[in-house]
Amino acid sequence: MTENADLQNEIDARQKILVADDEASIRRILGTRLKMVGYDVIVAEDGEEAVNLFNKTNPDLVVLDVMMPKMDGYGVTREIRRTSDVPIIILTALGDVSERITGLELGADDYVIKPFSPKELEARVKAVLRRTGNREMIVPSGKVAKNVITTGSIKIDTARRQVFRKNERIRLTGMEFSLLELLVNNSGQAYSRNEILQHVWAYPPDHRIDTRVVDVHISRLRSKLETDPANPELILTARGIGYMFQRIN
């Protein structure tokens, strides 16, 4: 009985990943590979099934193809973001930059370009789950992060990974919070887009990716935090470098 209970507890503790793709080969390969590295995997072959399974199973992460029947990946992302901040990785065609940007603007956290290696996707899943969890705080070397940081009407609780304006909570996705955490804990210091990708998305220095991933997330953060997103006072553009958070004394 004890061994059975331990096994059940281990199964219950596994992180669940919903994979939605209309290509059976991709569902099969990703399902097999992700199970091999310790995840529970639920698969969907169209957008409507993806939304239904998401609502029933409450996964920890969603891997989502853009082009699917019944409801495309954009529609699924919109539906998920109505109620949840669960991390989303979109699968997108090699040459279609607009697909990637649209997916990110709707709330996806990262993307992987088709064709891709299962090993690459495993790495992205691991990185996003690590960054959107509650285990790491991104702080500058030699400094200690405060649990609660207040600037103007904005309060940032790094322990609970929550942000408030006065007493109203501002919903951020996990990657949005990790990006904000990096900039706030290093307020006044400018980071390049590549440095942000390394710190927040855990991309290696030699990994080539469209740095607009950072630009889109910055835009999303500004729309949620700034009084006037077109004239930001919190998240500033460091000309010729990248981005920084206003200096907090």
C-alpha cells in the first residue's frame, strides 16, 4: 500500500503538458519524448479539443501549433488568457515572422520554429517552467532582493510573484513577471535584448532568435503597468542598448 501511495504521489506531482497539433506525427513524437523526461502529457488534434482539455485538466504548460482546424492557435491562446496565466509555447512556421509576433502579442511566452528537434522543445519547456515557477529570483550579483518593492502606486511582491496597483492586482504571465523581476531588481541598469533573452528565457549566448520576443513582452508589460504606455515612466528604453527600469532609491 505504501509503495502504491508513493507511486501515486509521484504521478500526481508530475507537471502536465498539453500538446495541441493537428499533425499526428508531432503529437506522437512530443508525447513520447516529454513523457520520457518525466512529464504527464495530454494531446489534442484541433483547437476546440485543446480548449476543452485545458479546462478539464489544468495543465502546467501548453505547447500550441498556430495552424489547426476548428480553432487556430491564436483563438486557443485568447481563450486560455481569459482565465489563466499558464505558460504557452507556440509552434510556428520557419518563415512566418508575423505568426510569431501575433502569438506573442496575444500572450504566448515563447515560440519554437518548425521544423524543430524534440530536444530543442524539451529545453524550451524546461526553461519556461523554471522561469514561470516560484523557485528562482533574478537578482544582481552581490545584492539581496527585497520581497516587496514599491514604486509609485505599483507594488511588486517577488515572493508571491504578484503585482498590484494600489489594492488591485495586475495579472501578469509568468514570463512577464520574470522579465519585470530582472529589470526591477537591477533598477537603473540597462540590459540589451540578448542579455534579457539569456537571463529570462535562458537562451544560450550563441542561440539565434528574433529579439522581438523581448520587445513584445516589454510592450505587454507597459500596457499593464504604465499610466501612458506610449510615454513610459517605469520601463524605459535605453537608446542603443535595450531596456531598463527606472532607478529605485
